[in-house]
Amino acid sequence: MTKLDNQLCPICGGDSWKHNSIQTEEKHCKCGADFYLKNVMKPQDLRIGNYIYYEHTTHIISGIMGNKIYSWWVKDGKPVIEYEQKDVGGAQVENPYMDVISRYDPIPLTDAHFIEWGFYKDGEYWGRGIEDYNFCFKYRDWAKNWAFYQEFTDSPFEHDEGVKYPISFDIEFVHQIQNLWFALLHKEINEKEE
Ligand SMILES: [Zn+2]
């Protein structure tokens, strides 16, 4: 499979893809040609604190500037912070890894992440209780990504009990669920509950 450098099919010149998800790593043109996209992360998809791969190793983002990513290597769940001596007076500055965004890869979201973050298993779902509701995630084999559901646990309406309402789809990578969680709850998904 050849790598695709832009959004048009190099065989037929068309832009009609059978799977037009911006998150997929493969694209299949309607003309029958198959292409591979290394990754499609954009700086605006990312946030300080996101976990991504750099040289096949887990890193945490410490800064983003233009198309440059600053990151720390993560060892045993903790960033390894390194410093650089800045002047004779002893001032030190943080000295993270830095490279262009295209050299980083997204981390596929798996069951192991939910276990690590303290979710409970509820049938096909991974869930976590948030006040009067549960946030639940279910893997969709056919789509090769996760869907997000909300379930009320203290609803005044009996018919709501145990019903999981779909909220969003196409969650494929760790940084995506991190950012969804942070936007909804103003907390990191890997923060331990009080
Ligand atoms: Zn084509």
C-alpha cells in the first residue's frame, strides 16, 4: 500500500473515499485504489497533557508551537523531566524533546487504558460514575473505534434507568478521549478520583 500525501487519489484524481473518516489510517478510493496515511494529527487536535507516541515510545505533550511538539518521555506513568543549564548563575530551563508533529503518532485507545483509568466493566461497556450519571464507552468492531454514551443513575423517570444514550462516536485515540473528558469535566481522565 502506498502512502498518500494529499487528499486526492493519485490514481484517478478523485476525492471520493469509501471511508472518509479523518481519523482512519487507511483510505480506499471508489476507483479501487488503497492508500495509507501515516497519521493525520493536526496541532489543533492536541493539548498539553495529551499522550502520544514518539519513536514508538509513550510521550506526554508539554508544549505546542506551530507544527512543533514539545514532549517528555513517560516512564512508569510519569514524565521524565530533564533540564538544561542556562547560565553560570545556575538557572535551569526544562529541556523537552521537540520535533515536527508528523514525527509523532496517535496512541490507539484500548481496554488497557480504561483499566488503568479505573473504569468498571458493564457488559460491552467501560463505565465510570460521575455524580448522577455514568459515562460509558463501547468499542464498535465494524467501525474500529469507540462510541461514548451517557447513562442516568438517579433519574426521576423510571424509563431512563439503565438506558445508555449515545453522545458521540469515532473515538479512536487516547488524546481524543483525553480531550473529550477534559472538555466535559475540566479534569484529566487519568486523574485519580478524590
Ligand atoms: Zn481513485
